[in-house]
Amino acid sequence: MQVDPFPLVTLSGGAYERGRQYGALLTGRIALSAKLYGGALEKIGFADDRRIALIRSYADRIAEFDESYVEEMRGIADGSGIAFEDIVMINARTEIVAAASAEMGVDEDPDDGCTGVIVMPERSTTGTLLHAQNWDWRVECAETGVVLRVRRGDRGPDFLTFVEAGGLARSGFNAAGTSITANYLECERDFTQQGVPLGAIRRKVLEGEHFAKAIKAVATTPKSCSNNIMIASSAGFGIDFECAPDEAFPLYPQDGLLVHANHWVSPVALSKLRDTGIPHVPESHYRDWRVKRILDERGDKLVRGDLKAALFDDFLAPYSVCRPPRENESNNISTTVAMIVIDSSRGFMEIAPLPALNKNFRTYALDDAHLLPDDAAPRAESLQVGS
């Protein structure tokens, strides 16, 4: 099957100008993102006036967190010709779809899975920390995923992020060596408050010039819903935060590995809250076990190929670590949209779209002049304004 790699775009300038470039270069993919999530609200019969009011409330919440994010979203809207409200919707889609579904009395299957891994330097053949993830979501996102390379000049470290078109950030790393992945969690505290959308928090992690600020953004920012967020530093430290809306519970590597799927693990968390997500992701309990087992079988020292092998695992497919396209309870097609392997010490990440169907990776480097290792996948070519 022919699967196209995710496009890479390089953005520079101030917030609005970066957004304008983004919108102009990726109009088609952004339109598909807007249609996907706008369609989700139409499907449940959510009224247009309520949609606008809900989106604007989240735009205000993002502005309180960082006004420049709203400027950038306005730039994306102007560059693409897509309504500003649709761009906000893309950046707060988890929160908005869930809030609308609750208001309409609809129980939407979140489709989300994801398995994240951090390999500490002592378990890495190269001595560099490795950070990887399978992102499980809607199959349509194979056509909306993009990679942004953001040049920030004197505003902070440059960063590279894989994200849905129109979004500000998802997974990736920055020039300070901080990397991030995130995946679904759920508890009974969700949507009892309006917090900062998860996409804005992930963006704040990538903008930080020091890893301590990444920890602050993840562990202390109030959220609307639960989320598991794994962050790491190329200096040699990784940590996982199981986040409820109002509290975060840290997990640390064991035997040089940190693996997380979609169920709560922290004993402290489990003593204080109830895991309500298992009906949506029952296979989570063996996905993390499978990844740990495969990595341990591959020895004390691991390479990127070992990480890929673990994340390609098809044990008990289609409910597997690497999820082939399958229909869920909401009649959507869910799949592993992307496999992402990050080596922030060496300044690149590799991404394979639809890895259950496609084994081909593309390499995305933070610096085009950077010398990539011999075993890296072909380098992605960047799109720029005027190219």
C-alpha cells in the first residue's frame, strides 16, 4: 500500500507571521482537520450557536495562558482562509468534543490509544536517550498529520513537532533537548472544570529553554481532562506524569525503561481516583506489558530498531500495540496513525505513517546541516513560503 509521508514545513518570524505561513503552506490538510472535528459536532447534533460559544470560551482560556497562541491561530486562519473558530476547534478538539458530547448526552468512544516509551541512556547503545510513541487515533489523520519546524530566533529554542494540521503542537522535541509525547487517560474528575487545552500545554513544553519549565507546564497547569504526558531531557532524565485535571502523579523509569499505555499506574493516583477509561481501551493492560517484554528480550543495550520492533508488535491484533484500521463502537475507523521515534540528542526524529500497513520511515531533522546516522531513514524535505 502506498502511504505518503507527513509533510514538513519550516516556519519563522513572530507568532502571527508563523501562523500565516503555516496556513498558506498547509491549507488543504488544515481544511481536512477542520472538517473532521466540525463533522464530529454535527454528527451529535450540536447547535451552531452553542458551538461558537464553546469554542470562544476555549479561545479565551488559551489567551489567558499565552496570548501569542491566539495570535498564531489567527495567522493560521488568515493564511489558510479557514475560520478562526475552526482553528481553535482543532487546538482544543479533545475538550470541545467531550464538552459538546456531555451536553448532548452522547457517550463518544474517544478512539484514542497510544503507547509511549522512554529508553534511558544506560539502556541505549549510543548512550543517548530515546523517546518514542505509537499515536492511535482516527484513520483520517494520516491525511492531516504534519511536521512543523519552528525557528524562534531570540524568542527561545527552535522545535520540531508532529501535529494535526492547524494544531500548535503534539509530539516532538526542541533544541534544548526536551522531548514530549502524550496519550489518553480518563477519570471521574474529567470536565468538572475548564482548564487549558492539552495542545497549548504541549506547545509550552516545547517552547521552554529549560527542562524544569517543561515539568512546571505539565505538572501544574490546570486541565479540563486527564492525560498522560511523558517528557524527557537529552541530558539523561525522563519522567511520566499521569495527569488528572487538578493533580499530577509522577512515574519514574525502572531498569532504564519507562513505558505507558492508557490505564492509570501510579499507586497514589489509584488511591485517590477511579479509572473510567478502561471500557474504551481494555487492551491497554497488555500493550505496555508487551512493549516492556520485547525490549527486555532484545537485551541490555537498545537501538532505535529495537524500539520500532516493540511498537510494531501485533500481538492480539487488531487490539494490539500497533493497531491496524478497525471500526470502533462509534462507527469510526481507529488505527495507529503514526509511529514516532525521537533522538533529541542527535537532533532528529523518524516517523512512519500508518505503521500497521507501512514500514517506511521519514527522518525530520531540526537542522538541515545536521549529520544524520547511517541507519536513519531518508530525510524529509521542507516546504517553505515561496517554494
